[in-house]
Amino acid sequence: MHKNKKAVILWGNAPDKPTAETIARGLVEKRLAACVHIFFAGTSVYRWEGQIHQGEEWSLMIKTRRKKLKKAMKELRKLHPYDVPEMIVTPIMAGSRDYLSWVDSETC
């Protein structure tokens, strides 16, 4: 196990699979993410503009570096159809040295 100071996970979602794939590809192509894992659709229940909504969403697990986080969030917002897309950051405390080095090299 290797302590990590650079890599983070940016969590997001998308309303459908094509949008999730567009966001993932855009982030990886611009080297703002080393990898984006797209989770199969789940159901979200939330309040928006005073009403309860329920709908299918696809979760995005975006592996990137702290140094690229601001740009990755800006790009995610640009590619996303929602007015307020989900963007939550989780620190990666430790992991495989090889994997974390790969994340670092792919987001140079």
C-alpha cells in the first residue's frame, strides 16, 4: 500500500448512458482523467425546484489528480446537460503504487 498525495476521485452522474460516455471520453481525451468508470443505471430520488423527482442516472467515478481537479470539474460542467451536475470529491488515502503512478502519468 502506497500513501497518496496526488490522486482523487471526482464523483458525478449522467441522465443516460450516451451522456455518461460523452463525459467520460471528453475527460480522458483531454487528460483530465486517467479513467472514468461508468456504473450501470440506478434510481435517484431528489428535490429540485420544490418538487420531489425520481429518475434513472448513471454514476461516474472519475480518477484524476488534485492538480487537474478544477479543470476536470469545469469540463464536466460544460459537457453535462444538468443545470447543477453532481460533483463530489473523495480523497484517495492510499493505493497501489503502480496504479497511482499510472493515474499521475495519464493526467500529465
